[in-house]
Amino acid sequence: MKLGKLATLATAISLSFAATAENSNAPDASQLVGQVYGGVNYTYFKADDERYNFINVPASSLDAGDGFGGQIGYRFSELNELRIEFSDLKIDTHQDGYGEENGSSVAIDVLHFPSKQNLYLVGGFKDINMNKGEVSANAGMGYRHYFSTRLATYVEGKMHYQLEEEFVDFTTSIGLIYFFGENKAKGPKLAQTSAVAKPNTQAKAKASSASVVKDSDGDGIVDGKDQCANTPRTHMVDNQGCTVFSKKTQSMRLDVKFANNSAEINADYLTQIRNAASFMKKYPDVDLTIEGHSSAVGSAGYNKTLSLKRAQAVVDALVNDFGIDEDRLNAVGYGEERLLHTGTSEQAHAENRRIMATLTAKEKVPVNKY
């Protein structure tokens, strides 16, 4: 008998849902996650035939009733909601002179939306208070129709199995709910205007979708926002998909020694000069001043002229032998003004007979991810 009632109720609900048109205002399920809603409802209650009221005789058995209530719910995932519901009930009796009996119910349910849309399954526990408080396990189905992304109505049918005395009651509810909070996702779905899209329309839609999410160079910035195509995958990039650089200082030192009273370059120093030329070719913005020096032997005026000849000899080698533009070079003679060693030994004099130059450049170096 009880199973027959349940089957009849489930069949009726299923048929009514199947006849309902698709709800074009239904929001995407991702919009509802994290949303709280509140609502009101009307509930029709059908009591088990074996229930009795407070005088405890069969003639006074509880029959059916109805009432209004309220609810609050929370969508904690795209598939599931948690809901607390309260209803104030008036239950009819079969006993003359007793009329209606007051009752109430409080339910805690989980609503499961298998397709993330309007149809849902519901299950939980309900405390039905008529003669006394009775805890029932309940299960059923429902359908929600959206007027907008926030406002919806619903119909719902549930069976309630009273755990202590094994009564089986049934309820049917209709209600109105409103979602609070900020809608974060895509908004309401657009109604489908054609059963079959034209092939070229489908192709354009796919191409448009691909362009939104495609990241051709794999740098983490989609093509629609990437202003630097084909960025190496190892490079750190900015919000426009362009490589992030750091500045690194590159430098080298040129130090050429000369024989006494001579401005002729010893062949042992040509490698140094060649390296300086390569540095200047790699960094075309670098200019170079070559400082010529002498020892303290001889007159100061003669030593200054000799030191300038030594600096100019290196400039000529860079220009004539290694192809450096003369406009990027400058020769200066300091004579004995900047001695490295003030001693009078031959070793001190040899250290002072020199040219000196330092080449420095700022280089942009890509910052790597790892």
C-alpha cells in the first residue's frame, strides 16, 4: 500500500516535469555557486492512514492538511544545494467536533541537480510536529522555473518515512525563491533559435572560441591578448606576453705595456686589442677612450708626447686592423702624471709604460622561468 502511493506520486511528478518547456531564463550553474537564497512556500500534507490524533482512536485519525512556510538555502556547488525549510500546518481529522489540528515541520534537505539545470532530486530529514515531534527521512523530486537569474518558482513532491513508528506521509509544495549576492559567471543562457546551425556559422563559432582560449606560444597569455608572438617558453613574460628583461653589466679591461722610449705595440698584446674590437662590435653604442702613460724617466713634456703616441697607436690598430669606426675612439696622453709605481727600479718603470682602457656596456638579459 505504501509503496503504491510512492510509485503513484513519483510517476505524477515525472510526467509533470516532462511536460514543462525548457526554461530559457535559467542561469548557468556556475552563477549560483556561493549564492544564498530565501523564499516562501505553500505545502499540502497527506498523512498516513494509520496516524491518530491526540485522543488515539481510529475514528479520529489525521487526514490531510496544508500550510505556509519559509526557507533559506545555499548553493555550495554547481550540482548541490543545502536548504532549511519551515512550514506551519493545519491538519484535518475525521472526528466530529475536533476540526483541524495544529502542526509544523522543519526540514534539512540536500538538493541535487543532475544536469545542473531545473530538475532536481531532494533528500534529507524532517521533524514533523503534530501530536509530538517525529523525525522522518524524506526523498523526492522537484522542478525549478526561473523568471530571471535571481527569481524562480518551484514545485516539489516528497515522501516522508517516520523512523520510529514507520508512518509514510506525503507532501507537495509550491514556492517562490530569490537569490542574493553578486552574479559572477556568464549570465542567462540564450534560447536556441535554430535546431541546426549552418556549417559556416558553426565553423566561425569554433574559430572564435579557439581564438579566445588559444595560446600558440605557450607563454600563459592567450593569443587575443599576446602582443609578442613566439616568445620562448622558458622566458618570463609580462601581461602582454612579452619577455621580461633584466640589465646586466658587461665589461673588459685593455692594458698594453710598451718598451722604453717606444710607441710600438708588441705582438703579444694583439689578442687583447682584437678582443676589445669584438666587444665594441657586439655593443655598437660603446665608445672608448684610451689613456696613454709613461714612466718618470726623461722630461715631463717629452713623456706626455710619448704617452699620446702610445694611445694613438692602439687607436690606429683598432681602426686599421680591426675595422672600428674612428669616431668611437679617443686617445689621451697623461705622460707621467698618473704613475702606477713611484719607485725608480726598472720594474717600476716597465709597469708605468702603458696604455689603459675599460670597456663597459649594459646588456638586456631575458629573465628565465627556471
